[in-house]
Amino acid sequence: MSGIKDVARRAGVSVGTVSNVLNRPQLVAERTREHVLAAIEDLDFVRNESARQLRAGASRTIAVVVLDIANPFFTDVVAGVESVADEQDALVVVSSSGGDEQRERRQLARLAEMRVMGVLITPVSAPSLEILRRSEVPAVLVDRAAGPGERWTAGAVAVDDVRGGRAVGEHLVHRGHTRTAFLGGPLSVPQVRERQQGFLEVVGAASTTTVLTAGLSVAEGRRAAAVVLDLPQDERPTAVFCANDLVALGVLQQCLLRGVRVPEDLAIVGYDDIDYAASAAVPLSSVRQPREQLGRRAAELLLGSGDEARLAVFEPDLVPRASSARVLAPPTAG
């Protein structure tokens, strides 16, 4: 590939003059500018934008670091980010930590070296964010609020997951379920912990079986469902609340494999309301989050003005479908 020095030689000018034509054309005489542009065209020269930005100490790149790129929830969040970035003439790069703290640290260190405009992140671990703080890279937390030591961030966008968990509990209690289960994990993930908290506030811990998972995947959902379905009949829950839709889809798969009817034998409710929820073999009830709005607002916070950390909290909505449609008993009076 031709470089800027090749263009300068072809045009018979200095490298500085070529740089001015590219970045400050108004400083270059028209005739000289035409010579340089002709040389650029003859050599098929393409400027190295990354190198230029690094020299300037700035970038037009926004990084999004998600927990699991295979989760459609994050795909929709990124779509929201891209819609704002496009308006601001910025590029979006996406990285997946896979829920691995060490991998997340390596990714953040590389992004800091790239001098990205900022990072939108659903972090595995709060200490990882220190890399961004030390490097003075602006950060916006996605899908959770900032903790006490994270007030330096440019902002946070979150969903009221405690409220979402409560909505699921009320939904199942209203349908007469007295033996329930919560499936998901790990509890070190704030969203999982808050969804469980809201759920238990309604149904009560004593009447709930908790099956923690290593992650929020379909495979983990199948494993957790096997634990529930292997319980003695008189102890088996009649309804399960899954920390996300991927876990719920895994539960549904295990039920179909074992001939367990949904919702007649087991009601299932998920969280996120990804597209697959409505199109499942038994359409899944789920708590809907405004996924693209989360991404849009996060990007707006990052690209906005002002140093003060800001928080945008969205309200979730329960979307009832066939997987929890059966009413076991009439609602209790009062």
C-alpha cells in the first residue's frame, strides 16, 4: 500500500503539505492541492485513520463489552448503540467477555491502548473498571447502576430488575402457584440477584426452590430443569422463574424431552423477552426490557456533555404467554 511519503514524492511536495491537504486543505494553494490529490488518486492512497487518531490522542470508536455476544438481548442493545453512533459519525466495536473476569481485563486494557472514545460495558467484575478509570477512558454501565466506587463513570442505564422479579411473583401467585423455583446465576451478577430478590419478596423463600447456574445459557437451563424435575412429586415446583430467556428455553427443552407438559405440569416464566421467547414451541411468558432503548441511552450518555454521572432507569413489563397461562386456583381474596 502506498503511504503518505509516496504521495509526497509523486506530487513533489513535503509530507507536511500532503498532511495539510488531507486535514486542513484551506491552508494549501489550489494548484498544489490539485497536484497532491492527483498523486493520491494515481497511487490509490488510503489514509491510515487509526494512526492519525492515535497521533491526535483521540478516536471515533465506541467499544461495547458484553457478557455474552450469543445472547440476543445484547445484540439488540448493540443495535441501539449503533443507531446513535451512526448519527455521531462514530464506529462501534463489540467485544464479549464471556463472563470471564481475566478476559474482560485483557479486553479493557487493549481498548484503553486504542484510545477509544469510550466504553459501554456490562462488567463481570467492578475491579476491572479500574483499568478504564486509570486510563481516563469514559465508561457507561449498561443494564446495571453504578456502585459507590463507580461514580466516576459517565453514567449508567439500567432496568428495575427488583420490580421485574416482583411482577413475575405476583403473576404466578395470582395463578395459584404455591411451590415455585428460581433458576439462574451466578448471584454475583447484580441483575440475577435483583430479579431473585424481587421474586422472593412476593412468593417467599420458604416456598421457593433455588437452583443456581454457572451462567445464563440454554445448556444451564436444561441442567437446572433436570434438578427440578428430579425432585419428588410432592416437592416439585409447579412454576419456575428463570433469570433470563435462554435459561427458560433450556427448561422448556428439558420438559419436552421428558414429556412434562407446559404449563399443565410446569409453568415457565423467563426474562428479557428476546424474539425467540414468543416463537418457542410453547410461547414463553417473559419480562420485557427495552433493549434498544438501553443501548441508545447508553450511547447518548457517553457522547453527551457534562462530567456528572447520570443514571437512566427503565421499567420492565411482564408479557404473559402460553407457558404460564394455566390458573391452578382462583386468586386469594385480598
